[in-house]
Amino acid sequence: MTKAPISLQDLRRNLYIKAKAEASWRFWGLYVHVCKMETLREAYRMARSNDGAPGIDGVTFEAIEQSGVQSFLAQIRAELVTNTYQPMRVRKKEIPKDGGRVRILSIPSIRDRVVQGALKLILEPIFEADFQGGSYGYRPNRTAHAAVARVAQAIVEEKTRIIDLDLKAYFDNVQHYLLLAKVARRVQDDAVMHLLKMILKATGKKGVPQGGIVSPMLSNLYLNEVDRMLEKAVETTRRGKSTSVQYARFADDLVILIDAERRSDWLVKAVNRRLRQELAKLRVVVNEDKSRMVDLKQGDSFTFLGFEYRRILSLKRKWRPYYAPKLKKRTALFETLREVFRQHVSWPVKKVIERINPILRGWVNYFRVGHAGRCFAMVKHWVEKKVRRHLVRAREGKGHGWTRWSSEWLYERLGLFNDYRLYRWSGTKAVPAKYVT
């Protein structure tokens, strides 16, 4: 195994350029780059920055660094080069979902995370060249906020008939043979294909593990033909700068928007039919109970990425999109915070605030791009009341201490989270709108 003369960054750029220039090109000689120490070191750095719990072997990052990262990576490389590497079983963890359901999170060992990360570093630029513009899930330089803004812009353009599809247990039902065939269209490297097959089989006979490093890329690849079909619908209906169809997909969350003109009535049925045909080829099941057709002009609403969308009439008597945090998301936030207060009832208030601030910051940062002013005001007031009750209980008193402690004291002295700014999407980025007071 010789060291490549170009850096990993240059290699990834060259792979992307070649894949973009030649859509039918099949890449070979990739495994040697997966095994390079440069690639493994970068994969370890990414895994370390994400931190995360140990896998089924119980090995932590601290233990690895205590015994030496270089020797840890050298052992992985030796196993890869001699074809003796075997992935470990993943550790399963249940994550609660709405309605009492659970999502099974699969946690690979750190050793396997490094191998998956190395494989992703080499394969990602190849498949990124093939992915479509409406796909946003877990891709470089693409965010959920951009997908949210894309849907809002489509509503501005009078695309008010919505096909809202829910894919049933999508990640658990990805067919390995179909996925590997899609990879093989671009990869002509037996060693890479064997490694990828071992990673997939380590988690079962089908499905991609939620928690695996390569899973987001593979799940996007699996639905790429669906995206192609929708992109074709967008371009086929284009009239100058306007189109009759738009869509956005983030992982398995998909929404299609079609304009309200009568001449587009056939499109609703045609797109819906073609979409289901493509999903059937992949053996992806549509959850009919949660899938529906929505007409915003009839006062309906739909949800996408945690936001609830509807149309409202502005003060200037123009229809505009309105998207705010879904009620269930606010309820889930309150329940999470209640649990923190419940578990730490005897803790000093500053310690409790240290626990709740990251939760609040993450939730607010995600939803601040929508019309969340009223919701943020409610959240801010609710959190302040809970902190005040914590202070009063510690002194065995009653009430909320509105006269005893000022709000400024809570936010400035105790450091309670107070950044409830709203943002508006402008071009390719979100810009501050105003504070919630």
C-alpha cells in the first residue's frame, strides 16, 4: 500500500469532477484510498467530533486515546489490507417517538465507525454528483432550513396542492440487493463492494442502520431515482422561470407541491401515480393512514420537518406561507424540560440551567427560521416560570417570586437562555428578523 501523492481533499474533489462529467463512469481502485492512514485519521477525527456512546464492545474514545490513536488506526488498516476485517454487531437503543412508538438506533463500535467513515469519505463525492437538487437530507452544505425555505417559496409561487406522503419504516425496509446494485452502477471495485455488503449484513437481512455513518448517503442513493422522476416533472412543466411542480425531500420526509391552475389537474394524479410506481420498484411501502392530499386554498395545512404549513392573508392583502413549530414539537420540548426539572429538583438552580440551556438552544435554533414568534414567547414564559418555581421550592416558599427576582437577574446573573431571535430566509442564508419580547 503506497501513499497517494495527492491529499484526501484533492482526491475527493477529483472524484466529484469526474463523476459529474461522466454520468456512466464506473470507478475502480477505490479500496486503496479507503485503507490509507490519511483517510482513516480523518474518519477518526469526524467520529471523535461527533462523540457518541460506545458500541457493543464498550470501547470509548478516552480508552482509545489513552492506549494510542495511531496504533488503533494501524490495527484497523492492517485488517482492511489483509481482508480480515469483520464488522461487529451494532448496539441497539430505543428512541421514543410520537404516539408511543420507538425508533431503533443502531450504534456501531468506534472501530466500525472509523471504517464506515473512511468508506463514506471516498464514495460520497461520487454519489453527490448524481444526487438531485430537491434532496437535502444529511448532505454536505445542505440543511433542513434550506428545505423548509424551498417549500415556503413554492407556496409563494401558488403551488398550493400538496402530496404529503409518509413512508412506512423506510430505513428498516431498504432492500440490500437493490441498494448494492445502485452502488455497483458507479463502483467497479470488488473489495469496496464486499466491505459495504459486510457493513449492511452486520445489521440484518435488510434495512440501513439509523446511526450508521454511511446510512444517510445510502438512504439518499436508494431514493435517487424517485428524485430523478420528480426533477423530470419539474423540468417538463417549466414555462420560463416558473414550473407547475416543486418538491423537497429530507431523508424519508417527502413533500410535492403542484400549482392550483385547472390545467394542472392531471398533474396531481400523474405525479402521484408515477411516484407510487417508483416507490413500488424499491419495495418502499406508503403509509396510507398518514399520507394525504392537501389543498392550502381550502384552508388545509400540512407538516414538513417539524413545521406546520398553511396560507394566511397578509396585512397587504396578499397570500403568503405561514410555517410555525408543530404543536407536538412544543409539547415534546416541554416534556423533556419537565423531566430535567423533575430529576434535579434538589440541585442548585445554576446547575439546572446548565442542563436545560443546551436543550433550549438546539430547539430554538432549529425553529427560529419559521413564524415562531408566538410559540417562542410561550416557551420563554413557560421556562421562566419553571425556573422561578425551582427557586421558590428551594426556599420552601410558594408562588413564582415575580417581585423577588427580576427577569433581568434570571437571564443575566443566572445565565438562563434568552436568545429567541427570529430569522428569515434570504437567498441562501437565514438573516435575523427580530427579538421576541
